[in-house]
Amino acid sequence: MKKIVNMSTGMMCALLTCVVSCNENEVFEKEQYRNVFALIGDDGNIFKVVHDLEEIESAGYVSASCGGTNPITEDILVELAPDGEALERYNTANFDTETGKYARPVPGSKYNVDDYRLTIPAGEKNGKMKIRVRPAGLSPDSVYFIPFKVVSYSAYEVNPKKNSVMYQVLTKNFYATQEVQTDYSMRGLLSEDGVAFGQLVDTKRMHPLSRNRVRIMPGNQPFEDVNENQLARINRLAVVLETDHAGRVTVLPYRNVEVTQVNGDPDYPNTFYIEDNGYRKFKTFALRYNFKVGAITYYMKELLQLEFSE
């Protein structure tokens, strides 16, 4: 005679839960043990590298990292290639039709890749490909990328969301960096057409241009103005500070501004120096120059300071 076993709804649910949980654990364990490699970058697959303008050429790297509970047992040979479509996708997604804001490719004359391959050795997690960059001449007003993608690999798996990277070239010199905004504190005296100097207290944005050159806006002219095209404003008004090995500063036009350096002021002798008060150190520019905006000539005396640690 057959024996009929009645199973309650609760028992059925418990059994199903157990089966599902076991399946999920099995999937999780399989995922843990998978070896998957990826190119290293942030959420937007951007990898930022700061290159020093003190050097004619400096090295950076595109890196790959392999995950998984167990180490890999054979080398992963990864071949990369330039990825121009990635730059197009980035510009379209971020700026649409505002082409003036588009990121630019680093000119081919500014970098070399000797070998478009990298290796993650057996037993290791990381590998890298060297890039030699010559950053002099890159505009501080543009975003520059060298985009790469994985075109082949010898073993294991590549993360499909991390199989490309946008290598971003940033620059710095001793006075300023693109890694973060470089804002000097400014104390100054300003006169219109030489009539009654008035005091100024503000901050001033500084951009690296070359080994010994930086760019600022003159006087109390703001770096940004919502009513004017930014690049046109910079070209019309910005000035360059060029410092020699002895700390002497020459004030020059960046593009179109009419600027005249004034020497002989003992308090603002057009020099760069390090000020050390025993507790803090400051990079310091003491400047005296005149500049013209429209029909008005402005007379400027200013002290720019940036606290730093060696």
C-alpha cells in the first residue's frame, strides 16, 4: 500500500529557499574564483596622470589588474590599441553640440608608446604599459586624452566595462598644477590711470604653461565671467609670469593684452621667492606692472602667496 506524505506550505517554502540559497552560494563561489582583469581607471574609465613640465619627457603608465580568489597560473598577454571612438563618445555624452568644450586627443608628436602590450605575470595581479609624454605646449584650457582599448588577450577574461581607458595628461611646474586648482592669495594695490591706489584682497588662479612660466589674470580681472566667452576673455586679458633661475620675474602678455612691467619698486620688485616665517612656507610673487583694458590703464602692485610643504 502506498503511503501518502502531506507537506505543509511552510515546509515547501523552506525547501525552495534552501535550494535557491544553495544555488546563489554556488554562483557566488564561482564568481569569486573567476580571474577577470580590467584596465585601471575611475568610474568614467579615466586615468589621470600629472606630468612635470620641468622634464622634457616623463613616463606614465596604463595599468591592468586581475581579480579572483586564486592567483593566475599563466601569464596574461594583453594587446592594446588607440581608441578614437572612445573620445568621440566622451565628448558627445558630456557636451553634446557644445564643441568648444570638447576634450582633445594628445597630439602624436607629444607622446610615444614603444610597445602596445602589457603582461600580467603568472602569480601576480598587475601589469602596465609605458607611455612617454612630452607635455610642453599643451594648452591649460583644454582637456587632453590618449584613449586605449583592449584588442586581444591570451588567457582568462576581461571585464567588458573596463576594457578601455582614457589616459588624461595633466601638467604641473614648481609654481602651479592642473591636478587641483592652484589659487594664490592676493594682496594688492590698484589704481585707474594712476589716481589713488585702492587696496585689493582676493585669490588668483594660476596655470602652468612651461617649466618656468605660469599664467594669471591681471589686477582684479576675474578668471571667469558669465557674460563673456571664457577662451576669448583669457586671450584678451591674461598675462604670463616668467621666472629665471635667480628669481627675477618678467611680466609678459599671454596673447593680446597690453601690459608693461614696471621695475624699481622696492616693495614690489618683480621677483619670486620662498617666504619662511619659521612655521609656514609660502611661494611668493611680488609684482609691479601696468595693463590696459579698453581706454583705461590700470596700475598694479600685488603680492601673490601660496602656502606649501616641501
